[in-house]
Amino acid sequence: MPSDEYKFPRYPVFIVGSPRSGTSAMVDALLGAGYHGFREGNFLPLAYRISVNIERHFTSFDIGSTKVLIGCVDQQMLTREINDLFRTIVNGLNTSKPWFDKSGGPEMIRFLPTVLRLWEEGRAIFVKRRGLENITSRVRKFPNISFEQHCVDWTDTMGAWREIRSALPSDTIIEIDQWDMIRHPNTVALALGNFLALSPDRIRALEEMLLSTRPQETEPGSATRSVTLDATEWPAAHKEIFLKHCGAEMAAFDYTLDDTYRVSNLSTGA
């Protein structure tokens, strides 16, 4: 293990992304570099849901009259105090520093502007994976969920990131593709190390962990395999559903439908 003398200037780290995109492998990498945390978070998205419901409730019932109780309640203060409560709980449960949180899905992504205000030194890592490989893995891992719902979930997550990333300071976020974690671990480790201002020994620890740990696989070798739309075992109807729901986000992230995976050779950066 690398020396514990070096201080981590950038934490907590919030790992976000779609399920089956390498978020668990990112947890392993950060653990190897000296970070601490729960392997799954899934608590902070609740704060986002509450804030959405507060907004919806006030829109429905606050008519601007102080003769109605809700009209005497400061909506922004209410939301702020609830968010502060979540921060207090999360800080209290992460007793070892530096720490990370892993919470997937679009709600956590949409909550990131607030999260990075609550933790001013925080950073966010968006772990992504091309839709073809992601949906193939999802279907195998979670067969009880419909194919169409898997496609919708992937699209919602990718779309949420595209919507929110422009609202976040560029030095607080980074995108990492699972494809690169597997094929270019040295490049990914260096990018993450620079992003988190890690010392050289901890960057080496990141790389070693990426080399020794592979993303979760539904079957041996599936994480390293490049899929083409034509070669999938999906029926024609499923291919149409995939293109209907995922086609726009595939194009937005420069992903291809053939075995080249994407237009560019390497995609690691803010």
C-alpha cells in the first residue's frame, strides 16, 4: 500500500453512472489508492427526490397568501435544511477520510450541482459504457427487467449527465469509459491521479488496481468483448427498441454500432 503521509486535497469523490458501466471497478481503484467508503451508497438520491417533491408540493399549494400555512414557509430554507441534514448524516457515517460515495442512476447525477455545493472540495467521476455492451450486460444480470426498460434507464442516465455537466465546474468532474479502464489502465490512472491531485505512489496504486481488477462480468470475458448491433443475439424488435431509445445518446457520446466502439480512440477527460 502507498504511504499514508500524503494528504488528499480533493475529496469526497462521488462515483456516478449507469449500472453495469464499471462503477464497482472504480470503487476498487479508489480503495486501492487509499480512499475509504461503502461499496454502495444509494442514500443521497433520496435527498434529490425530496427536493423535487418539495418543489412540486409548493407549486400545487402555495398560492402566495400568508393566510395559508404553507405560504409562511420559506421553501428554499426548507430544502437547504433538509440537504444540510443529509450532509450531516453522510459525514457522520463516513468516519475514515478521504472517502467516496457510489450512487448510480440519473437522480444522483441531477443532484450533483447541490452535492458539490454541500461538499466544496468534492469531485465527481462519471463512469460510462457504450449502450450495446451495457444493455447486453444488464439483460444478463437483470433478466426480470424488460429490454425496453433497460434501454430507457441507460438513456436517462446518459442524458442526465449531458444535461448537468455543463452546469458543473470543469475541474470538479471527469468522464471515464469502462472500455479505457480495461484497455488503457495506465492512461486512466494518470488522468484520475491528476484530477484528484494524487501523489505518484498513489497513481501507481490506482494503475495496479486497474490492472488486477476487472469490471464485474456477467460471463468470462464479457467486459472486454466488443459488440456490434448486427452480431447481438437480440431479435429484430429489440434492435429497433434499442435504436429508438438509445440511438440519440449513442451518437451524442460518439459511440458507434460496430466493433470500433466509438469514433475516437480514447475518451478520458473532463
